Amino acid sequence: MGSDWRKTSSGRLLIVEDQGSFADTISSFLAHDGFIVEQARNLAQARDHLTKSSFDLVILDITLPDGDGRRLLPWLQRTGGPAVVIISGRAGEQDRVFSLEAGADDYLVKPFSLRELAARVRGVLRRTRPRAQIPEEAAGVHSFGPFRLDERQRSLIHRERGEIPLTTAEFEVLACLAANPAEVVTREILTQQALGRSWHPLDRSVDQIIVFLRRKLEESEGVRIVTVRGRGYFLRTDTA
């Protein structure tokens, strides 16, 4: 159910960012969040990608080796291109206003949390794509077994027990697992998502959160968080 589910659920993104390691981190996180992601390192590569493929949204850095990333905005508007989220270290009002007036749909200042970036991307897609084209998962709603997890309302509802109270960290971990059904999510990704920090091998915080989540889920109708030794966890729903 893994790759096929992703291709039909969230959308295709192009990340235009010249810092390779940073772009890789964003790509990995958004892929785990259900998106298909490609990368470009400069304006020329971005135009090439956009000419050859269809994307739902571009995550665009301003400072690129071959010019200001915002030079793409008029071209995208003329060609009916995808939505754009600007990411930049420039926090001034002038840069924000100029970018939005030039055609960007949102503006996010570095440094930012990956979770916030994913939320901004989903928010822009909700505004710019026709409602009928946005499946529940892309809008941040995940159903598994008797549960319904809504990222917008930040709620977990059991069809018989009602709302299940979760801490912020528990909710973030479960949301990440629910967005990637039956696929292993590493402790590194879960630590970034739930706790907003880098993971190191001695960090057991995620493991403790999983313990609490298992108690609250109570393996309802075959819903379980499964440990994959040395890798991470995945959410399993037994349908037999």
C-alpha cells in the first residue's frame, strides 16, 4: 500500500534549494509525510523540471547560484504553474511583502521546523487545489481501524470511546505514523517531527512516547504500533 498510496494522496513537490544536505532533509521528511518530492539546485534546473513534469507546489529558496529564486514567479504565473512556498533566511517585511505580491502563496523564514513546513504546504494546497481533488489524507485526516486522526483539529477520535486525549508529542508521533501506513518510520524522523530536534542513538524519548501511545490505542480492532528492531516503527491495522 506504500508507494501507490503516496502517489494518489498528497501531491508532487519540487524543492528548489542549493544547499544539498538541507534539501535532502526536507525531501526525506516530506516524503515520509506522503508527498512525491523532486529537487533542483538552481533556477535553470527548476525550469527544466517544471517544463518536463507536473507539480502541485514548489518550495523555493530566494538565494540561488544563478539568481534570485523569485525570478521564477512571473514565469510560473504566465504558464499557469504550481503554487509556491518561499523559504528564506530574510526575515524583513519588505522581502515578505515583495514575494507575496510577486505571486508566492506563502513565505517561511529559516530556520523553521519541518513540521511547520509540511503544515504550510498542506495549507497552501487546500487553498489552491479544488476541494474535490484533495483526498482526506492530503488534508491531514487519517482513518485507521476505529480511529480518525485529524491534524487540523489536532484530535484522535475512536468511534465508540470518543476523543482520546494525547500530549503534543504523542499526537505528532502518531500523525507521522498514520501518514505512512504500514511503512517503517525511523526514530530520526519521529524525533524531528515530535520533538523538533535531531536524534542521537542514546535518545529514548520516542520509545517512551510509543509506550504511552500503545496504552492509549489499546490495540483496538487490530491497530498496533509495531517495532522494527534497529530501524523504527510502523502503524499496522489487521484487517483479517
